[in-house]
Amino acid sequence: MSQRIVFASNNAGKVREVAAILAGHSWTLVPQSEYAVPSVAETGLSFVENAILKARHACGHTGLPAIADDSGIAVDALDGAPGIYSARFAGEDGDDDANNRRLLDELFDVPEDERGAAFHCVMVAMRHAADPTPLICHGRWDGVIIDAPRGENGFGYDPLFFIPEMGRTSAELDPQTKNELSHRGQALRALAASLDEFMQSPQAHPRAV
């Protein structure tokens, strides 16, 4: 019987991507919504801190191991912004259209050769809420911010994120190709490669106190 692992996200797009990448492995990914886990305040100052906060929160509510990610886009001309604030760049959390409009506004006078950007994803696995040594994996995907959205797939900043070697935006890629290339795919494959050993290690269960 496969082990259930909670995915600490309420983002339907992320849930689909992560489930697709983990399909066929020896564990079952369960969205935290199945356990009515409330969202946690992302008060960390880095992708790593926020991912750990979310994973620990899901472990504490469910008593199960958890996977969490924190991801966003870092734009060179904006000194790495919006970074950890990517989902709420325009104010309201998760308003993709507003976030994209603000990013275009911020880059209005920036020439094409200075519009480099990178998607980052930090993926964390925790065996229990008190896990002192979480498994942490990082993925990075480089591209360029174009001046108008293109494509209907994906979510977030995908319609503005152009991959020169593909000649397409992330939103113009089919899901399989995106998962092969993306920051989230990179981080999750690294995590999946180590997850079985990680879960079986001596710290897999909290010590009684």
C-alpha cells in the first residue's frame, strides 16, 4: 500500500503539475484540501523559509508527512522582484491577471535585452512537524519577460515568460514539455529521487517527550 503524503497547497495548477510528475511513484499525493488544512501566513523572507512553514503546518494538521513548495519569478531589472511576493505582487493573493499587468508596467521602459528573469522553486519534504532535517530541493528556469501575454496554458506569469531556446512562452508549452523544463519539475524530480530513502531514515518518526 502506498504511503499518503500531503501536498501543502491550495493552488489547483500546482496540484495538477506535482501530481503528474509524481505519477507512478510509490506514494500517493493528497492535496491538503482533503484534510481541510487552512492556509498559513507566508512570513518567511526566502523561498526556503516559506516552503518549510507550509510543510510544517500541513504535517501538524494532518499527522502525515508533507510536501510543500514556494516558488516565484525573479526579474533581473527589478533586482529580483517580485520574488517571494510573486503571487501577491499586485496586492490580492493569486490574481494572475493583475500580477501580470503590474509586471508589464514595471518593465515598460526596459529594453528587451535587459528583461531577463528566472522562475525559482524550492520543494521541501518533512516527515513530521518537528522534523529537524527536511529534504530541500531547488529548481531554476531561465527566460525573458516579453511585452504582452502569449498562450493559454499554465498559470501565474507563464504567458509572459518566454524561453528563447523553445521560441515560446511557458503558457504556449504543452503540460508534459513544461514539466520537463520547469523550475517546479526540476525541484520535484530531485525530491522524488531522494524521497524513499528520506522517509525511511531514523528521523522518520518524532521522538516521544
